[in-house]
Amino acid sequence: MLNIENVNKTFDPGTPIEKHAIRGVSLQLERGDYVTVIGGNGAGKSTMLNIVAGTLFPDIGTITVDGVNVTNYPEYKRALYLGRVFQDPRAGTAADMSIEENLALAFRRGKFRGLGWHIRKGERKFYRERLATLGLGLETRLKDKVGLLSGGQRQALSLLMATLKEPRVLLLDEHTAALDPKTAKTVLDLTNKIVHNYGLTTLCVTHNMRDALKNGNRIVMMHDGKIILDMKGEEKANLTVQDLLKMFESASGEEMLSDRMLLT
Amino acid sequence: MLIIQGAISLGLIFSLMAIGVYLTFRILKMPDLSVEGSIIVGAGMTARLISDPYVALSNPFLITVIAMLTGMIAGLTTGILHTKLKIPSILAGILTMVAAYSIVIRIMDTSNIALPPHGPWRVTTVFTFLQDWGLSRMNAVIVVSIVIVVVACVLLYCFMGTEFGSAVRATGNNAQMVKAQGINTDWTVIACLMFSNGLVALAGSLWAQQQGFASVDMGIGTIVVGLASVIIAEVLFRPRMFWTHLIAIVIGSIIYRFIIALALGVEFMRPTDLRLVTAVIVTIALVMPLILEKFRAAKSRKNAARGA
Ligand SMILES: Nc1ncnc2c1ncn2[C@@H]1O[C@H](COP(=O)(O)OP(=O)(O)O)[C@@H](O)[C@H]1O
Ligand SMILES: [Mg+2]
């Protein structure tokens, strides 16, 4: 479904701050794969997701989604295939617009936007139904400005928007990292529910090893712009946090010092 | 009476310009200086087409529409400079503004044109048919302007309610999200700039027809006048919805004209102090929320102290 082929990316090439952020990454996701991605700060996780999403372009390598080579597609054109949720809850929604207006924008992903009314008859009922599945009571607040919502509510809404038109691939970049632990759990549970309901092919970056082990059918660890671990199925199910730490040390020759990753 | 009528008629005409400024400054959150160019483009185009005996156009309404379209081209230029050629928005606007100055002189073939509203050299404007029906010049301007402002606001409101218009509004809010929803933000930005500059040129066209002349330097300070009306509207009425914003800006624009008329009525003031007064008004309106906030905070502290 998603094919990342030998991708390389260097920031600021030819300058003293040159950074080879992605070094020959290849990754194939089958239809319905739910991959969690872990790795220390600066490992290149966000960069890789941005390359898939078209926010950044690779120096070498190709990105193929469902058989379509999208490597040179601009971001907005790729969005037809991709659903995204960002780390910052403010990034996925338009704060000055109402919940229903945000959903209406997401509902038309991939469609030509003409001079028809932005919300048509019957749409609101559908939005209410979908909002109700979040269990946050948002279905009664269709006309409220999104800026009035809490971070968790906004993130849940972003998730709903990213999946309202079923994407070929769902990209999640530490989408629970900015939330308090309880809200983070709610949003993660929602994510699992949505991903399983629709059998979405998902690439989910997380800084929480336990979450990475508990969720999804496959785990990928990145370090210094490379994939240093890729396990799925049975093998993945039996992994422990201790195994991950050991594997990280042997693969990178360093001790896992990232406090952020050890936490929880 | 004359002062009231004058403030209302100018306020109405310039509310179109203020709405244009609102579209870029507030909706798109992109300060667009090309409006200083499109106002003279609108005025100059109108003056030339109305006064030139070799131009076969005799319908002033058609001429006004053409002037507006010319302004939209100015907006398109700024939009392409900014989105496709990646020039920072302020600079893109300035480039269009500077270029417009030369282009307007080309259009007019001189640096100013008179459009006499009365007498043997009277030209036909969008206001003259009402004058012929017996209305005073002033009232004719007010009636025609009200109709045009209402039509423009209704059309704009409807546009912003469409699928594309909704994408335009979202672009100023969160362009990253708009792209993630599959929208090419280049086009939403360009469209917004075109509507904005079209409205400003429309205001320029009506202004030239109202005051009976167009000159190449009449646009200086336009942006500040527009901002003044927008900020007065926001401070006084605190509008929340798009349509309440539109109404508030029209009223704000008229209030601005009253303030100017009163200020310039003071003995020692000169007409050329207009821009200084405008700058002072904008400054006051801008710091007003800050002062009110301080005032409120002090008051609640006092109340808290009393309660304790
Ligand atoms: N836009 C950029 N310009 C320069 N360097 C960048 C940029 N984005 C990321 N980097 C660098 O690339 C490396 C990988 O970053 P990133 O993908 O954000 O890591 P993470 O795995 O924490 O998400 C880091 O060293 C970071 O400093
Ligand atoms: Mg990151």
C-alpha cells in the first residue's frame, strides 16, 4: 500500500550545518499494516513522515502509494491519498471556523471545490453520527468554533477529519505527545478503534515504547536516519521494552539515553 | 446636513475598500499593500473610459465593472508574485503598487483627469441618471452607493459560504491543514487577493465619479484608511460572524468619515492634516483594547480587595 524506496534526505547540503537526516530508508507497508515507529530525538521519524506526506521532498528515492508514484506530487495533491494528524493539536484544524465547517473541509478531500454551498443538506446528520463515535459530546456542538475546544478534543477532531474520507494511508506523528496522559490514552484508544474499524494502513510515530509495543501489528525503530529494527506479527507481540532497549544498544553501539523514550 | 451626507456617501464608497482590506488583513492574515495601487487603477481606468471621446463605451456601470476587473488583475499580479514566485507578501504588494503608479499614468495618459459632475462639460457617471430623475447630487451618490455596497456584501457573503470560499477562509487560519485536506493554497490566496483588490478598485472607481476627478496620487494612505475602518468596526461592535463583520465595517467606515469631518472642522486644522488624523485614529483604536484590558484588570483587583 505504501512503498518507501531507498529514500535519502540531507538538510542544508554543502554548509557547516549539513545534516544527513534520512540515510537510505526503505519500508513496505501491506494493506492494513499498522506500524508503530519509535526512535530517539532527531532519529528522522518526522522527516520521513514529512517526505511521505510531501511536506519535504527526498534527494533520492521514491514514494509509492497504492501503486501510484507520488514522489513529485505537491503536498495538496498527495493529500487525496493520505490522512494526517500532527503533534500540535492546533495544526490539524482551523481555529476560527466551526466544528462542522472543519468537517466539511475534510469531507471534500479529493473533490473539486466549486461554488456549491460548503455544507449541504443532510451532511450535518452524518457529522453528528461520526462525532458521536468519539464519545466526547462534540455532536451537540457543531456550530462551536474549534478554537474553543481543549487540546484532546481538537486532536480527536483532527483524527476524525483525517479519516472522514477513508485515506489509503494514515500518518500520525506523535499525535498524543502534547496531551496529558489521560487524554492521550483516550485519543490513542480512538485511534485504534478507527484504524481497526476501517482496516486503515497506518504509520504511527510515538515516543512511548509501551504504546508502540501494545498497538499495531508491526514495529519499526529508527536511529540516525536509518531503520535499525523492523518486526511484525508473533515476533513483535513477544517483544518487551527491555528487548527494545537491548536491541537499540547493540544496533547503535550506544546506550539508550533518551529520557523521553525511557519514560513510561 | 451637508457634513452628514458627505460622511455617509464617502463612508459607503470607502467601505468597499475597507472590506477589501479586511479580506487580506483579517481573513487571509496577509498584509497586502497593493490596494494602494488598485484604488488608483480603479479610479484611473474609470476616468479615462468616461472622459475619452474616442472610447465608445457610454454605459458608466459597464465602465465601473471594467475598473473593478482591472483591480482584480492587480490582485492576481500580487498573488502570482507571492505564491508562484515566492516573493514575501509585503514586497509582492509593494511591487504591484509601484508598478500600478506607472500603469495608471499610461491608462489615463496624464496624471489627472477631471470628470465634471455639473455644467456644460458634465460627464455621465453611475450617479447621473438619478440626478436626472431629480435627486440632488449628494443623495444620488448615497442611493447608488448603498445599492452597490449591499450587492457587493451579499455576493461576498455567498462566495465565502461556498466550498471554495470556505477553503479561502481556512487558508488564513491554517494553511498547513488546508493543504493536508487536498487544497492548493496558491489558488485560495490568489482568489482572495483578486476579490480584495477588485473591491478596492470598485471603491476607487466610485470615488473618482463622486469627487469628479482622478489623479495618480489619490491612493496614498488608502491602506491606513481601510485599516482604520476595520479596527473601528472591531473595537465598537466586536463582530463574530463574517456577515456581522461586513455590516460593522460599513458602519465603521462611515464613523471614520464623521471623525475625520469633525477633526478637520476644528479651526486650525488643514485638509492636508487628513492623513495625520487617520494615523492617530488607527493608533488610538489599536491601543484601545489594551487600555480597556488594563482598566478592567485594575477594577477586578479592586473588587477582589474589597471582597477579601
Ligand atoms: N527543516 C530542517 N532543516 C534542517 N534540519 C532539520 C530540519 N528538520 C529536521 N532536521 C534535522 O534532521 C534530524 C531529524 O529530525 P526529525 O525527523 O525531526 O527527528 P525526529 O525523529 O525526532 O522526529 C534532526 O537532526 C533535525 O535537527
Ligand atoms: Mg519528530
